[in-house]
Amino acid sequence: MSGILNSSVGRKFAMALSAFFLMIFLVQHFAINILSVFSADTFNEASHFMGTFWVVQYIFQPILILGVIFHFVMGMVLEIRNRNARKIAYVKYNGNANSTWMSRNMIYTGAVILLFLGLHFYDFWFPEIEVKFIDGDMSGLLANGEYRYFEHLQHKFVDVWRVALYCLAFVFLALHLLHGFSSAFQSVGANNKYTRGLRGFGKAYAIIIPLGFIFIALYHHFN
Amino acid sequence: MKLTLKIWRQKNADAKGQIVEYPIDGIEGDMSFLEMLDILNEDLITKGEEPVAFDHDCREGICGMCSLHINGEPHGPDKGITTCQLHMRMFKDGDTIFIEPFRANAFPVIKDLVVDRSSFDRIQHAGGFISVNTSGNTIDANAIPINKHDADEAFEAATCIGCGACVASCKNSSAMLFVSAKVSQFALLPQGKIEATERVLNMVKQMDEEGFGNCTNTGACEVECPKGISLENIARMNREYLSASLKG
Ligand code: SF4
Ligand code: FES
């Protein structure tokens, strides 16, 4: 088991495991966000629960942040190593003849998602941390006695440029997932009679989840 | 057919190479790509110039010796073939054709279009074999019952000719398809099970030491492989490697 991360197969496996974790997290994030379209109260309650329950805050959240950092750092390491494996490039290289644009540009789609995460943290995560851990207000309430989460969400999606940036980032997320989903399964060695079905499911996942996030952003912008 | 060839010329391993342009005429669609290069070379020799060095041997798609990156793809625009099986009818009169060596640090250029693929041999030496008792009581391979499905898959993996197109096509210069074919052909058969753990660990270690890149599942190798070696072999190697790492 020692030194598994020093081998190409081991690195690939670790990359896939962090990807699985992030893909599950995405579903959970989406499930809570979509509540905001149906009911402000339910969304508020779910957000308050996620924001104050200790298991989520002190166990899942740090793991998630470490997962993102690991996935990003490993992605960079792989990219640099892979570029160095061919010091003299082809004069003519027809990548489209044998692979998809998505599969060849994971580093760029990933980098855009990372930039987006910076904006997203600035918008939602840092203010939350400030209120909860700097101001020490764990109530989740506004001055008028109502929960602040839904209010905060709607307020953020007023600006057109922010909504546009969010939508753009979700398009890149879809491009990243279109390759990433099935790639993660292949990396852990799952390639069998279910693979075709899984690929179809992966494509649906890669389109539906980001599209859902786009819908939520636009919904709040126009309401 | 009249064509313009843009060929990578490089005197030796240490020289700096460059693309040189050669016009060529009188090429028939029924000629193979290598015959076209033969005509070019005859021409160059007649003119007292140095012919273009390129690898070839069987010229019937079985040895894996011919290489070449043609118009941005290993073995050229056709699928499921080697360069010696590529016909000139795949090109049109007036076309410009780029001809480059397979590129990867682990495949250094020796001269012009000839690259050193001995890194593949070293990976094979690291574990691509089985130990057979030859003391007189060897069991005939045909006497060992093997599931038809496994036998077929092992056979398919064994059709890899070690050409290196998988590495050449991969944006990461990864040798996973080749190594996984060599691991699979043994992993699926009872004779290969005995050394399975060390085999996969040693072959992957050697592959990494040779400086091949990391696979990111772009699937380019499978598309360009002249023998249709499937990505399923890479998945199998990943499984083999992980379980061997847990054991070892
Ligand atoms: S896997 Fe295919 S492309 Fe790679 S060396 Fe074997 S035959 Fe050639
Ligand atoms: S020369 Fe033998 S495969 Fe092409």
C-alpha cells in the first residue's frame, strides 16, 4: 500500500475518489438549493440545519474543503507531469480525431470552476463564517426575527453580472462533468456491462445538475 | 496525385530537428503510405541527398514496427490500421501531409522519423512473462480448461503489437493501453495468476520510471490503436494494481 500516490495508477485512483466525493456533494447542494424555488421556509430551515449542525460544520465541511484542495492540487500535479512527458510537441496535432474537447481540457474547465468557487465563497461562505464565528451569532435570524438565508440568497441574485458569472461557471461545470463522471468510474476500474448505461447516466447528471443551478440563479434573479 | 510532404528531419538523437518540405508527384491511390515514402527516398538518393529514415518491417500490420504521426494522428487518418496498411487513397491530389515521429520523452528520436521504443521492452522485461516448468512434466496449455470469455479477452489483449500509437496519440504520453494489454493477457489466464501481484506492480513501476505520463481517460489511445485494444484493459489493470497494492 505504501507509496500508492507515487504511482500513476494510484494518483488516478485518488483523483477519482475525490471526484466521487465532490459529485455527491454537488447533488446534496443542489437538493437544498432547489428548495428555495418551492418554499422559502423549508429552504431556511434546511440551510439553518446545515449551517449549525456540528457534524456538518466540523466534520463534513473540513473534509469537503480538503477534498476540493486535494482535487485541485492533484489536477495541477498531473497536468504538469503530463506536459513534461512530451518535451517536444507535435507540429500538427489533431486531438479532435480521437478524443473530446472536454477530456483534453479538464485543467481549464477545472480552473474556471476554481475561480468561481472564489467568488462563491466571497458571496456566501465568508459572510456566513463572519456572522457565525466572528460575530458569534448562531441564531440564523435577521433583526426582524426571520431567518436570513433566503433573504441573503435573493439579494445576491439581483445583480445581472453576478448571475451571468454564475451561469457561465455552471456551463464550465457541465463541460468538466461530461468527461469527469465516466472518467472517475474508469479510474477505479469499473468498466463492464454497465458502462454504457453509466455513461448515459453520467451525461444526464453532467447536464441536469448544472442546468438546475442555472435555473435556480435565473429564478431568483427574475423574482 | 501531386502532394506536398512536410517531414521531420533530424540528423541524430542530439541534433535539433526541423520540418522540411518535399513536393512529390505520380502517387497512386493504391500505393501504401510507406511505398510513397520509398518513392520519395529513391528520388532523394538519385539526387544525392540523404533519404528519410523511417521504421518498417513486415509491411502487413503484424509487427508493430512502422510508426509515424501523419497529419496530427498516429498511423494517419484511417482507423484500425498501421501505417504500412494506410493507402494513399485516403489523401487527395494537392494535399499537404505532415509526417512526424511519435513524440514522447520515453520515445526519443534516433534519426528523422525513427524513435527508440525500447522503453516498451523494458516494461515487458519487468513482468510481461510467466514462469513455466520445463523439467519434463510441463502441462500442455491446451489441457488446462479456460472459460471461453476469459480466453477471448486474453487473446484480444494479446493482439497488441507494441507499436506505441497509444502513447503517440495520448495528450499525456501515457503508455497505459499498452501496459494494460500486456497485464491483461496474463491476468485473465490461470498460467498468469501465479505472478499476477508482482507483475502489475513491477510493470507499472517500470512504466512510471520510463517517464510516460499519467492517464486521464481521454480515450485517444483506444481510437488510434491499430488492433482495437479496449479501454476495458486499463480498467482491469487499475483493479489489478489496486488489489496488488493492498496485498503487497
Ligand atoms: S495498445 Fe494498440 S496502440 Fe498501443 S502498443 Fe498495443 S497495438 Fe499499439
Ligand atoms: S511494418 Fe509491420 S506493422 Fe507496419
